[in-house]
Amino acid sequence: MPRIALCQLNSGDDPEDNLKLVRSGVEAAAADGARIVVFPEATMARFGRPLAPVAQPLDGPWASAVSAIASDHDVLIVAGMFTPADDGRVRNTLLITGLGQRLGYDKIHLYDAFGFAESDTVAPGEVPVTFEVEGTVFGVATCYDMRFPELFRRLADDGADIVLVPTSWGAGEGKLDQWRVLVRARALDSGCWVVGCGQADPAVSGIEVNPKAPTGIGHSVVADGFGRVLVELGDGPEMVVVELDPGVAGKARGATGALANRRL
């Protein structure tokens, strides 16, 4: 059964400083037996700063450094970064690297909501992504993707039993309740384990950020396909390692019929 670490942290403005957070997080996770280490959306650089100056391709120096960390510790890392888009914007990309993998997922659904317009600076992706590690198929999604059940069902149709969801959830009235509900709902919709790994709440660490930018609320959550919460973190920086049984996904789908009984 896969051992997965969730590294809830506050990324800053400087990609090099954030690499240090990745390195220390992986070292701690690997020491605790993790094979997959998940970091939040925008690990490379937090929201609220200009993104185009920090964007790099998947074969650029930042991603290559993360790949080297994964190789050094024999793990797979999933971490949020920004890659250049053709139109001058960037793409909100998940780097997936290690254990024979090197690919990216570009966030499909952009956060044009709650007074924030991600599409002003970020171009949308189009292609869902799955990958296999040691016999288990994983899917990935990013933050606002959580509001779209069709993506999670598509990932399940593509064979995923576990969906990793790096996040930088926006703060605000009712947003924590929405986050908790959505993790459990997407798990129920798809029968998958949903592993939501978020940016920590910067206020807890005394970090000043752009109040309009979605810079995190913490509360990373793992839920199974029956909607049961395995673990929920607090609002500050924290790490946890969970061991997930992929077989629970099949049991959940068989019990709920959420995929088999679809009519539309």
C-alpha cells in the first residue's frame, strides 16, 4: 500500500528558498517511509506576486532540482510550479517527478471566483493526467478543480484509485467548510481516495501576504471513496504520512454505484 506524505507549508516569493522547503520536507517524509511526497499548489512561488518572472519549463532548473531531490531519496514528488504559456501568461502546473516519472499536469479549471481572476495571468490546461507507481494508478487535480466532479470521474474512468490534489485554497467566510465538503464529495463522486494537500495559513506563521490572493488556509484532508476522513491537519505548517489501501476505491464504487449507475 502506498505511503504518501502531505507536506503542508507556506511557500514564499523566492523559488530558491522554496526549494529548501521541498528538500527538508522530502528528507523528513522519506525518513518516515514515504514513497510519494505531495506539496501544495504554488510551491515554487506563492500567489500574490508576479508569476511570469519565475515561470520555467518542466526541464528547467527548478524542476530539475526537484527531480534530483526525488532521485536522492528514491521517492516521487508532486509539487506546484508555474511554466510559461505561449500567450505570455503562465500555466499552473503540477510537477510529477521521481520513481521513473517526469511529467506535468496543467490546471484545467482556473480560479475566476470570489473576486479573484486567475485567468488574467494563467492559461488553462486541457488534458487530465494519470500515472502509475508500483501498481497503483494515481490521478492529479489542482485546487479549484475540486469544484468539478466531472474531472474526478474522468480520472476514475482512466483507472485512478487515488487522486492527489495540491491546493492553495483562498481564505474567506465559509471557505474551510466548503473545502472539507468538497474533498469528501469528490471522493464519493469518484470512489477514489482524495488527498488534498494545501498551503498553510500564512497568518498562523505571521507572514504578510496579498489579502486578495489565495495563499492558503491549511487543513489538508484525506478522504476515502465512502467519504470518510482519514486525517485532517491544522492550519499551520505540518507534515503527515498516510498509508492508503487502493482496494478501498473498488469497494466504494461497488457499494455506491456512483460510476456504474450514471445515466448522463
